[in-house]
Amino acid sequence: MQFIEMTGRTLLRVISPEELHPEELKKAGVTNDSVLRVNLQGDIELRKRSGWEILGGLLGDYDHRVKRETGLDWA
């Protein structure tokens, strides 16, 4: 499966109002320095000590938003 990794700070710039709210991310443990990844289906995963936790998903034209904000491609 392909992903693009980013920090919590970057994710906050990527998400749109109809997706996850910043308060929801904070309650899930996301900080500015958290390591997150998004897969091609738009699932957002947070890196925890022992693995990855799915937090929710991105909607719509997230592919372009994720690539624009991170400068990365799917790997």
C-alpha cells in the first residue's frame, strides 16, 4: 500500500472543514509533531508506540492537497 507521511502540523493544513475537526485530532492524540500517514484511499493513520491507529479519512480532492502541502508523492 502506498502512503504519504506528514506531521500533525501539515495535516491541519490539509484537512477541510467537512473532514476531521482539529479538536477531534487533538483528542485522538495528534500534536504538531505527531507522525501521520495518509494512504491512497484517504485513510489517516497516527503513529503510536506499537503501530498505526486509523483516525478517519480525507474526502474529495485530497490527493492534490496532500501532495501540494508535503511536496511528496505516493510511496
